[in-house]
Amino acid sequence: MRIIALTVTLAALMRTAPAPGPYKITHTYTLGGDGGWDYIVPDPASHRVFIGRTDRVMVVDENSGTLIGTITGVNGAHGTAIVPAAGRGFATSGNDASVVMFDLKSFQTLGRIPAAEDADAIIYDPSSNRVFTFNGDAHSSTVIDPTAGTRVATVDLGGKPEYGASAADGKVYANLTDTSEVVEIDAKAAKVSRRWPTAPCKQPVPMAIDTTHHRVFSGCRSGVMAVSDYQNGKMVGTVPIGTGVDGAGYDPASADAFASNADGTLTVIHQDTPDQYSVIQTLQTSTGSRNMGLDLATHRIFVAAAKFGAPPANGRGRAPVMPGSFGLLVIER
């Protein structure tokens, strides 16, 4: 009886129960401004959110929803990487294959670093103290020394990268959307060390990471979130999500993963065990709200939102964004 009881207790401890109460939209911040948008990157230390907006990066105060700064001179803005120790940020300028380095206090441009065609997502890896871009059309990653502000290497990834994540252990991971793979990069050696398929997931785009249980989450345009064990380089399973995913996150405090989808939903997935996952909520957001950022300090989720006009009569192309309607939805429990 004692052995049975102990087994049951251990099994119960291995499962993480979801916190009570659903997620809900608590604030809507209207920011306005022309142009499209891409990655939303919260900086937990400063409680700021960095948003790529076509020709600039908007810096928004998390607590008030006010615009507190703008990084200009970005030609095709996509992602932002924050390096607090260096006092610098790095924004991809995709249309001219470069990275804009800026000061985190003044938001003034400090320099421009050459990258590669379609410089898109960008992340900071603290273990190597390096910044990694993911250059879609170039099928590569540009490696940057944030202190010197210089390019130190270019890594051929063998496929078109989308978003990535740092495991903070010397390894960096990225989704390859055209080959439906996860690629592992040795951060110090600046070379690919492993890769594995995400099948049955197709077109993995956003990525989030659980460094405690060694899992990466890949949001897939085929309508699932794929979960991989990055120690073994193998798929664990998939969970259904909305359509048109472009943002993902994982909060270790709640053991919840998130996928923000263009169909106007936020899929909330609970990690029952490292190998078992279940959808616990589908929150209605706004049509086109496919980009999100998660602040791990406040546990707030920030989702882009806008109002759209009528779609083109011929059915081709996207509906136009209504002037001044761009903003952020704040989602909390």
C-alpha cells in the first residue's frame, strides 16, 4: 500500500495543474501610426515593449500603454533583441539586409551592422553573449558581438529560418519553415550541430522554449503547435491551434504555452507533463492578431490588434488597415 501511495503521489507531483481562472483581455492600448507590424518583444527589466513597424521600432510603456520612444532608420522592421548588460538593442532592417544597433536609454542609433537578405527575427543568447539574426531568404543566421557591435560569423542553416530561441546553455534553436525542421546552433562555435523534422507539423514559424524541461514549441501554419524534446532532438507531440499563427510563448510559472493566430484567437495550451499537453482555452482576440509577446516578469501577454477595411474586390491581397487603429491587447489572468 505504501508503494502504491508513493507512486500516486509522485505521479501527481509530475503533473502541473493549470491555475484557476481564464485568461482575458484587461486593457486595449491604441497606438496608431502608419505601416505594418511584426514581432512584439517585451523587455521585462524595463517593462517596455518593442514593436517593429515597417520603417521604425516603437517603444511602449507596458504599464501605461504610451509610446515613449521610436528607433528610426529601420528599413523593413521585423524583430528586436535587447542586451541589457551592453545597454544596447538590435533591430533587424530586412529590406537592406542589416541590423540597426541602438542605445536603450536614448533610443538613438549607434551603428548599422551588415546581415543578409531578409534579416527577419533576432534574439540574444546570454550564454555566448551573442546576438543571432534569422535571415529568411538567405537561409542563414548572422552572429553579432553586441559589445563590439560587429558581425563575427554567418551560419548556413540549410533552410528558411523564422523565429528562434536561446536555451541559455550554449545552444540556440530556430524553426526552418520551408523544410519543416528545427535546427540547433552551437552558439560559441557558430555552426549547426543538429536538426530534426517537425512532422506532422508543416511550416513552423514562431518558437517558444521551456528550459526546465528542455522543450521547444513551434507554432505551425498547418494548424498545430509542435513540441520537441531538444535534448534528444525528437518530436514529443502536437496540439491543435488556430490558423495563421505568427506568435508563441511559454510561461514556466503557469506551465502554459500560447499561440497567437491570424484568425483572431489566442490558443492556450497547458503542459500537463513535459510530454502531455492540452488546450485549456481559446480566447477571442481580433482578426489579424497573429503577433504576440510575453513578459515573463509580469506574465502579461501583448497581442497586436488593428481594424481592417473591406478586402480587395478581386479577393487578392490583404484588407487595408484602418488609419490610426493599430494597438495592443493586454491579456492576463
